[in-house]
Amino acid sequence: MPLTQPTQKVETFTLKNNRGSEATLLAWGATLASFKVQLVSGERREVVLGCDSIEDYQKQEAYLGATVGRYANRIKQATISHLGNALSLTANQGVHQLHGADDFSHREWQGEQLANNKVSFTLFSADGTCGYPGNMQARVDYTLDDDNQLIIDYSASVDKTCPVNLTDHSYFNLNAAADSTIKQHQLYIAGDYYLPVDSEGIPQAGLKSVENTGFDFRQAKTIAKDLGKDDDQKLVGGYDHSFLLQPAVVERGEAVARIVADDQSLAMEVYTDKPAIQLYTGNFLTGTPARSGDSYQAHSGLALETQYLPDSPNRPDWPHKSCWLEPGQAYYTQTRYRVYEPNN
Ligand code: BGC
């Protein structure tokens, strides 16, 4: 449920680089609404899904391009426990919480254009919002550099201990045809392990090796190749899972994921300092209002959400650093999308 009344007067910001590429951001949800990449051929290609009106953004349920917080992904039973204390959050997907119960994605941020190629959004989330402890101040900066990299810098602070997991929920499709799917995109993910979930998207047991499963993207392959084949995919209608990223790859600052258009004309790499990434192949996008005025179909785009593993506030056993932010600590993370022409 939107936390504030939908409004048509949402501020829009345009970023431009010296190569002729352009990104459009909305203050609503600090949303990446469009990313048009200038190609050598003269074509300017849109690489993210989006709607054609603010009203459509406010009614769609796919988190198109939104900034998600305070905690991206699912929290089991909408309950978090820390040092023996349990706290109830707002449930927004059955008994669970998904994407922070929409706090960050469904309201207007304060935006400020800092340069032709940079915008900054800030948000204050009051103590108790969606059940979370403490006041939180969050900031998201988008920068479009001349290497066609869209760089997203997140920072946050809290005045009570609170789990924080901010991510970008853009859906990518690198094909020229706006009505295409991503099923023939090649995908690489630097992940040796994925996290199985139950039919409600909640992890029950631990991580599983990708070896000999459809989750093995260590050698790039098309999405279609093993889409829907594993029992773990059947539970949730396709790929909708987190991968634990190879720590050495993250450490070295190398790309953790790569997608390539059907005809190989365009590619995109994802860089992050986060330990995990959620691959969501848009299994339930059907009916989502599209930029064309029409609507998207299943697999029109795919999301690669850099984050902590799902339900980590309740899972101190997950093999990555704690998602809990303490007062006085600074939360900071960066996600970088680099779009390039492999043949140019
Ligand atoms: C989740 C999906 C969900 C989608 C839209 C993704 O991040 O993993 O399960 O359907 O967001 O809400």
C-alpha cells in the first residue's frame, strides 16, 4: 500500500554524459525511470523497463526501477530479532515482509541535481515506520559517467540499531525491440552458491552449490537454457533467488554479473561491494504498465538486486557481515551498472 497519496507532481531529473547517454530519475521512490545508452551506430537504446506516467508508477506492483528499503527482499513472518528481542514489522506479503513494506519505494524523496550527470535523493524515515526501530536518514546518489556507467551510492544512518539493506530494483532488457523478452540474453553470475526458498520466497535451510543445477551461471548461458527446470525454480515460477557472490570477485572489484543482448550488440556488467545478488527474471511482470502504453509480459526484463541474503536480520548464520546498523555507524554501499558495446 502506498504510504502517501499518489500525486501527479513528482519531480523528474535528467542525467546526461558526454557520450550522449541519458538517465531519468523520479523523486517518487528515487526511481530510475529510463536509461538510454548512446550507441556508436547513432541508435540510443533504452535498457530499463519503465512506465509512461507517474500514475502508472504509483499503481504498478513490480517495484520498477525503485530504490528499496529499509530492508530489500523478504523477512520471514515480518519479525526481526536482535540480541534476543523480537520486533514486529509491517507484513505486506501474506505474513511476511517484502521490500521494507514499501517505505522507500512508494514515496517522494527530496531530490537535488548536483551536476549535469548527478542527482542526489534524501529521505527521512521516522522511528517505527513499517515497524522499524529508530529514525533513519537515507541518501541515494545517481551518477552517469562518460564510460556509460550508472553509479548508485547509498548511505544511511540510524539512531537505534536497525537492519539496513538498500538496493535498486531496475529491470533490464538490452534488446533493441521494446516488446522483447530477456530469455535469450546471456547471463553470467559470479556465484558458487544460491539460496533455495519455499513457495513464499522464504529461505528455510541454507545455501546450495550451483554445481549441476540450472543456477550455475559461472559460464555464461542464456536465461532460457535452464529456466524453470529445477525444483527450486518451480516453487517460485522461475529464477527468483539470491546468489552468494564469490568473495574474491567482490574483493577485487570485478564484475559480479554480466548480461548480453540476444544479438550481442550490447552488454552490461554489475559491480557491487555487497555479498549477494537476487536474480529475478520478471516471472510475474505480466500486466505491468509499460512505457509503450501497453503492458509488459513475463520475462520482459530481469532484475539483479545487489544485497544481503534474504531474511538476514534473523539469520546470523549467513556467511556475510551483519546487516544491522548501529547508531553512530555509517552505512555505505555502491552499485555500478556499466553498459558497453562488446564489438566496439
Ligand atoms: C522479488 C520477487 C518479487 C519482485 C517484485 C523481487 O525482488 O524477488 O519475488 O515478485 O521483487 O515484487
